[in-house]
Amino acid sequence: MFYHLLYPLSKTYIVFNVFRYVTFRTAGAILTALLISIALGPSVIRKLTELHVGQPIRDDGPQSHFKKSGTPTMGGILILFAVFSATLLWADLTNRFVWLAVFVTLWMGAVGFADDYLKLRRKSSQGLSMKEKLLWQFVLGLAVGAYLYLFPVDAFTTKLPFPFFKRLMPDLGPLYILLAALVIVGAANAVNLTDGLDGLATGPVLIASAAFTIFAYIAGHMTVAKYLQVIPVRGASELTIFGGALVGASLGFLWFNAYPAQVFMGDVGSLALGAALAILAVITKNELLLLIVGGVFVIEAISVIVQVFSYKTTRKRVFRMAPIHHHYELNGLAEPKIIVRFWIISFILALVSLTTLKLR
């Protein structure tokens, strides 16, 4: 909105020329989302408390979690509002990728909202069934994949680049639709599984968002993309504003979500944030790089898959409890230490992902 209202004034007042630059508007989006989150956080938490929107706790979960029962959940609504507001204010609203990213995030947020609402209504940990959630998630993923395939941004749209290998770039053709769906659904559920401790998911999401903000800028800058030998995606640089909004909103939410948490994001937040990271990866042609940037989410998801497979086939558990952060809890590791160590791992993985820009 600022771009459309203020940048035209640069013909008369040169100071407004700064609104032309993506970097300036990204900084504005970060600060805007951060301030919205911090300013509205107390009132949102108070309202959720008044509505008795408390977090249900699994009966078979760690004993230390029972004291968290009743902590307001569905705080992801605050994140979504901050991201949407900041993006709307600072992005070029004629850019189709901006709207696609917002649409994907809000759709998955709606699925998470329905799941959270049913859990609260039933006063249990059971919301939407797994089949219902996956159905709506795959509908979204396949629709996004089909859109990008049928309306390609350039000749490389269906090519899949491999990190560290500049010439390994197979063209998937129509199979790209399925890949896009798997990335979106997989990322959304991986972040959802990670959201089990105070700030455990928020920190890695913040770090991953910052990394993909950089990747979006590079992919959308033709000269830089050519120099670094990455696939250029015309218009993707505008997604740095969306990525910046994710960074600011996550940082602001972490103010209240850090241990001991005053509010949880709920599925409305975790599913939406996972999908937001996924759409950034898909549009910027970094689908496989998401496995590195979001390595913590991958590990959490794999721990659940391994646990379920092992128990169903051998009736034995690999971990004391899955996802793996609960395993460490039950082994006596303090919750804050688990959280901070996972943040450190996320930071290291983000740095590793950035090295792929030169190691090709």
C-alpha cells in the first residue's frame, strides 16, 4: 500500500524514492510486523484467556507439561494478522507471488483454526481427523503446483535444483505439481510437530524465514542470481517483504511464547508458518534446500515416522516419546536447554544453506 501511495510522489519529492527499494520496504515490513505483534500481544492473550481458549495437554505427555494446561492457545492468529498487515502495507500488491504466498498461509491457517476450534469444543487433543487435514492440505498444495506449472514464470519453473550441484537440475515436468504439494504439506506438518515446547517452533521459523528472505531477494535480482548461478525468478524479490513480515511477526510472538510461554500458537499458527516457509522455497526454486534450512523440522518429523513404523512393525519404541524433543525431556534435559539447543542447530543449518550460494 505504501509502495502504491508514496512511491509515485517521488517525482515531486525525492525522499519518497526510498519506497522503490525492496530492501527498505523489507526493513519496514519486519519492524511493522514486530510492533504489531508486541503491541497487540497482551490484548490477544487477555481475550483468549477470557474465552477460555486453553491448551489441552496429552494424558501420556511429560509430567512437566500438566502445569501448562489452560495456557491460551491459538495465538497464531496474532502472527497471521501481523504478517498480513505488514505485507499489505509494504509490498507491491500487483505482484502475483505476494498474493500466492498470503493465500497459502491463510488457507493453511484456516485448516489449523478448524483443528484448534474442534479440540477446544471437544475439550480433547482430537480436532480434525488426519484424513480431513491432509485432504485440505493436499487440495491447497496441488492447486499451487498446478498454478505454477500452468502459468510458469520462466523456462526453468519445473526444474529442481540440487544444493551444492549447479548442473544437477532435472526437469520434472508435470510431476512438479506433486512436488510442490509434498513440500507444502510436509513443511506445514513438520512445523506443527515441532511446536511442542515453549518457543521451540517459533525460533527455527524465525531463522528459516530470515534465510528465505535472503534467497527471495537473490532469486528476484537478475544480476545477482546470474552471478551466483541460481535460477532467476522474475518478481520473486517482492517476496522479501513477505519473508521480512514472517521474521518480524515471529520475533514479536516469541516475546510472549518464550519459556515460560504466556501463549501458544496452536495449529492455526504452526500449520500456517510451515506452509509460508514452503511457498517461499517453492517460488524461489529452493525446494530441496528447505530440507537443510528447516533441518530441525525434518528431524522432528522423521522421529515421529520412525517411532510409528517401529512400534507398528516390532511393537518396540525407538524413542521414549516422539517427537524427539519429548524424548530428551524424558531423559532429564531441561526444557529451556532443549529449546535453545534446537535454536542453535537451526542457526547453524541456516548458515550451511547460505554456503550453497557459492559452493556449486
